[in-house]
Amino acid sequence: MVRIGVDVGGTFTDFILMDENDGAVRFYKVPSTPSDPSQAIENGLRQLLDLAGVPGSQVAYLGHGTTVATNIVIERRGAKTGLLTTKGFRDVLELGRQDRPSIYDYRLRKPPPLVPRDRRMEVTERIGPEGTALIPLDEASLEDAVLALREHAVEAVAICFLHSYLAPEHEEAARAAVERLMPGVYVSVSSRILPEFREFERMSTTVVNAFTGPRMGRYLEEFRRRVRELGIPAEPYTIHSNGGLMSVETARECPVRTCVSGPAAGVVGAAAIGTLAGLPDLITFDVGGTSTDVSLIHEGRPLFTGNRLVAGYPVKTPMIDIHVIGAGGGSIAAVDEAGALKVGPRSAGASPGPVAYGQGGTEATITDANLCLGRLDPDAFLGGRMSVDLEAARRVIAEKIAAPLGLTPEAAAHGIIQIANANMSRAIRAVSVERGYAISDFALAAFGGAGPLHAAEVAVECGIPRVLIPIEPGTVCARGMLHTDLSSDYVRSCFGDADPASWGAILEQLAALGRDGNAWLEREGIAPALRSERRILDARYRGQNFEVKVDCTGLGAGDFDELVRRFHAAHDREYGYFIPDRDIEFVSCRLQAVGEVPKPPAREHKGGASVAGARIGERPVYIDAKHGWQTATVYQREQLPVGQPLMGPAIVNEMSATTVVLPGQRLTVDRYGNMILEVAP
């Protein structure tokens, strides 16, 4: 039997196949199909199974990560959505928090609400902050609102009433009315999606869920159909934003939880690889075709967040804290009206892609620049399965970048790389230095198709001493699918002053959430011995507006003082100070239910006999303005021996990525096949 992980990226779809008997793995990539991502999944699965000589019936597990929900929001191509909300509150969605993240940027425009005002219907009802009904639900008002949405022919309905997280009865009645009067319409209910306070974030998250639900459902059903046609009996799983797995049914009901699905898998995979390599403190550097995703792993565990913007829309759901910028291999370079060179965030994506791909691209990209500098081998893309046009890349750089700027083609191409690297370095500092971490204490985990291509220069710019490059780095996100467990998150708001009595009430709430999680794991077929839970409490000093998360797993009724100590430590870590005599408030309790699944075994790398034996040639590579063109030795990664160093300048080729080693840098392969690049000062 085999286990397969799939990651659907903007440019390529990546695969990993692991044999359960001996732990042997195969890696594979195919171009993505943006119009129907499930088509690329079918193509890759069919080809991979054929190469491995494995029938579909032998697939015991299939996990996949996808950015379909995120792309729906970015492109604003979701369902025609309506909103039912409490009378007087339909403009909450548009008013928001009145935050000014870029207060001096007069060009900045807020994204338009996903539900326009004429499709936001008010219902006469009101739940108070204590959870009691101040105004009973007016059935006639509700029916009128639903009929009005029916007149608009909406495909999805979001329901968000004030304080419904305390008393969901009115929302459930509204759900029943929608299902009765508008059968077949997708319904998203805030007390199910996000049962906690802050009405704007709850409403925005519920609307995003409704907006993405119908199209995401169609994609998941098409994905499931294609899997069945390949004879694969395993029910596919989807990784969600907190790094855990969920079933297709759960993903269809809560697509908003998949907003950083694929990148989250990469962080999970990097954490497992780094721990095995003895590098538990990592900054992940995942550079794909359209974006660069960076995250921080401390002591083997990723950092999490409960709130982020997705294409400008607030989404409040537990997720791995990933910083995303528009810098990838397909990012477009252009000279603007002022004569300045800009790189990204626009991307050529998978279609038409970089000019060198020969699929109709007309604008210079980072990939074209790397080809022009000799850093990429035009004959080695996807192990030689994909042909690229080096001359076309040179022409577009010369005509559209070098000529307008009065530069040589290599200086223009290197300028594109420098700008991209600077943008990537800022993102790395945002998740490390700006949060109080000493960047020199971390290694850079470089993966994605282009991560190892840029890692050497980015590490120098950021002051990171070493770089970890996993085997087949272009498929690490797919690899993460085999390292993650089933998990589901539960939350309940629980306001109150922190004291031993209220702590007892919190424990009762957590026990109730635990029962919900245990019931879910039971339905997923997870044996009791493989179940676990993580308990988190949101708390704050009285008078604060935002809270910190305190891990209270394992604490009991007699551990109130330990809870207080953990809160002060968490506050000090988050804000740089704590106030031991200040009163504390409880805000929300959270529980993550986890079901353990089998993991790939650690396999030691054999490699070749010598560094010289891994040498496959040499070619000129442009380093920078100081070093100019230099002759770099080219190596085949699979043949590199364990423990024998090689020195730069060098290029290391493999199927899914290319690694650049700069002059003065040293690269060694560890016993698990990871390349460790020691960065020269």
C-alpha cells in the first residue's frame, strides 16, 4: 500500500508517493491547470502511479493542499452572496474596524464588500451580550428578508446575528427558513463557523465562507470524482490552515479554513524535517511560481495566529502564521512610468507563465532572469521533461528591461533578482526580528521550486548563518501532507474575571469542547489511543482590547496559579512586558482535537561515493557586479555523498529545484539527505 500527498500550486502541482512497506518515496511535478485544478491532480496521479507501477487500488491515503478558496477571494469570482443580519447592523461588513494599516498611502483602496448593500438584509431580532433575547425573532421579518434574497437569485447566504455565539437559536431558525424557501442554496451560519465575539470579524469570516462555498464544493466534488475514476478507494483529505487534515465534507462546509492550506503543509513538513536534522529553530522560505511564503518555527513548532487578511478581507480562524508576498518565479518585472524597475506582485502564473516557457508569455519574470544569469539549466526543468526557451528569456530581458534602463542584459537580470531578494528579506524580518527573535539563532529552510535558487543571497542579506535544503524542495508542501495529523478546532467565548472559581467554569467549557472533538474523531474513525487534544485560553489584562493565547493543556482545577504564571509569560513574549499586579480577564477558550495518522519513517541517505562523482559539468554563472561571470561546477544532487563538503561557486540540480552556492560558501549533505549550506560572513 502507498500514501500520496498532493499540493496544488499556482504554477506547478506537486506529488509525493510513499511506500508503506519500506518507506521509499517518489517525487513528481506537473504544470497546474488554473481553470480546473483537479485536472492537474488527475494528470499527476495517473503519471505517478504508472511510473511507480502501483494500481490506484493500492492507495491507502491521499491528502491534498489547495489555494482554491484563496484564489476565489483574490479574483472575486465566488458565489453571488446575500447576508441576513440583525436590524441596524447590515453596514458592519462595510464599516469594519476603521483601521488604517497604511495611513499615509492615499492610493490605497479598501476592497469592495463581498456582499453589496442591496443584498444585505436586516431581520428584526436582538440577542443581548448576556445571551438573552432582548427582541424576539420576528418570523415575518425573517421570511421577508429571505424572499428578498430569493428575488436577487443569490447562490449563497451568510447568516450573522448579533451575539449569536452565546445563543444560536435565532440563526438556526434563519437557516431553516433559508433551506425551506431557497432549497439548494449554500448556507453559512456564524455560530457554526466562528462562535466567538467581535461581530465584524465574525461577519467577515462567515461571508468569505459563503462566498467561496459553492465553487469550492464543485471543485472538491470534481476532485473526488477524478480520484474515484483512477480506482483510488481512499477518501481524500484536505489540509486546513492550522496544519491539520479534514475530510472533504468538512472542507465543503468550512472552506474558509483552507485559506493557507498548501503553505501550511509546507510549514508542517519543514518542522518535521528540521527536527530530524537537528535544526528545530527555522524560518521557512517557500518560494513558488507566484508567491513567497515565510513562517517561523520555534523549538520544532510553528507559530499560530487567529486572524489574518485574505485579499484584504479579515478571516478569523486558527491558522499557521504565514507571511505571504507576491514574489515567485513567475513574478513580472517591468519598468514603470518613472523609470524605476519593479518586480511583482503581478505574476504570469501557470498561464501564460514566464516567456521562456513558450506558452504566450510576453513579460519578463524572475524565472527568465535566473535563466539569463546561468543559474537555471534550460535542459533540466522537471528533470528534463519540460523544455524552455533560453533565447526568448534573453530577448525579453534585453528589450523590456535592459534597453529602457541603459544596462547590460546581465546587470538588468541581476537587478530583477536583487529586488526580489530584498522583498523576500523584508518578509523574513517581519516574522523574526520584528517579533523579537534573534535571526542569527535560526536556520533558513529553503523549499518550493525557487527557494534554493534565492536562499544563498537572501541568507547573506538577512544575516542567517545556515540554510537547510530538503530533498526535492519543490515538493515539500506535498511532503507535509504525510507529516500532518487529522485535527479540528473548537472555540467558545467565556468572558469573566480570572479567579479560581471562574477557572473551574473554564475547565467545564473546555471539557464540553473536548467531548465535541472526541465525537468528531470518532466519526473520522480514529482509535482512542491515537486521540489527543490541545487546550488554549485567550486572556488579557483588564482594559486591554486584544488578548494573548495561553496553553493550558494538562492544567486542572488546582493549577490556577500556574495558569496566571503562563499568562504573564505569554504576554511578556508577545508584547515585551507583563504587569504582575494587574487583574486578568478570560475571553475565549479553544480546543484542538487531534487524531494521529502514520508518518513517513526516517530513511538514511545513501548518495554517491564522492563529490567528484556527482559532478555533471560546469557552466558560466553571473554572481554579482563584484564577481561578474564565474565558472560554476554543476552537480547532480542524488549523487552527492554524505558528509563530504563542496565549495561554491556551484549549482546543484534535481528534479524539482536548483540550488545556488555562492563563492566562499560550503555545502554538505547530512545523513538524511538534507543539504546544509554554511553561509560565508
